[in-house]
Amino acid sequence: MATITDCIRQILLEGETVVFPGFGSLIIKENKSSKEGQIVPPGKTVSFTTDTPAGNEKLSACYARTAEIDPEEARQQVLELADAIRFAFDKGENYTLTGVGVFSRNDDNKIIFTRDPMFVLEPENFGLSSLDLLELDQEEGETVNTRTEDRDVPDSNTEYQPVTHEAVLTEEFRKKPVKKSSPWKVI
């Protein structure tokens, strides 16, 4: 027998908005932004908004159809789900929609929805999640030289011989590049 969460998953997988009347909506957004210090893969994300479009009864219609119950009973159960989420917040708790995600409140009392990492919206993206980048530690007293004019760069007339594995192992190779004289003279 189908559950309301099965219908929520189905609607989100179709790229549609899930409306909880009088409470808010789960919407699909294209993930185009990157955060500083984080690699965010392309794809779709689910977020919560307090907007509730009028006349959107996809969730109750899906639930009535799949659970084979009266449409009015399905509407009532969707309203009860929204009330259960509010009740959890009143007790200072989060509300989990198993297999879909978690509703929570942040310090500013804003409702946040966090998708369950096992609920993959786009299988072609393999369910990749964001990756935090770590800052490199700099040794005390170490400086990073980014100016090319201060670097030891050979002049443009320097020619290099092909490097072999044996050459890399020699101390002579590590000291300086091998310079050949050019048969051409610039006038």
C-alpha cells in the first residue's frame, strides 16, 4: 500500500512542486550556485518555501489514487501531515519524512528542508553531494611568491634536452637546466 511519502517522492521525481496546504511547499530548484570553499555538483535540489499555491492538490490526488482511498480522506491526511510537522516544531524537534528528508528549524525560526542523501533526484548525476574544500596550511615564515618577475625563470633562448628517468635521478639535473647554443643569431 502506498504512503504519503511515496507520493511526495513520486511528485518530486517528476520535477513538480509538493504543496502542504496552509504550511508550505517543497520545490525543485536547479543547483547553479557555488559556495566559497565548496564544490557543488550540478543538478536539482529540493528546498522548502512557505508559499502554498492555491488549487494544487497533486499530493492528495496522488495519495487517493495510489492508496485507493476517498479523495476527501486523502486531503484530510495531507492536512494532518502538515499539522504533525508543526507539532514536532512546537516540541523543539525535527520531522523526518522517511526516504525523502528532514524538516527542521534554524536559529531564526526559518523552516529548512534537508533531502535524504539516499533520495537521488537525478540518477545520471549519481547522487553526488557537495564537497568542502580545505584550506592549505602555510608554514610559519613561509611566503608564497606569485610574482613572475621575482622567480628564477630562464631566458627565452634556453633550450632544454629531453628528460629521461636516469637524468632525473642525477644531482646535476636538479641543479640547473641544460642550455644549448642556438645556430640562429638574432640581429
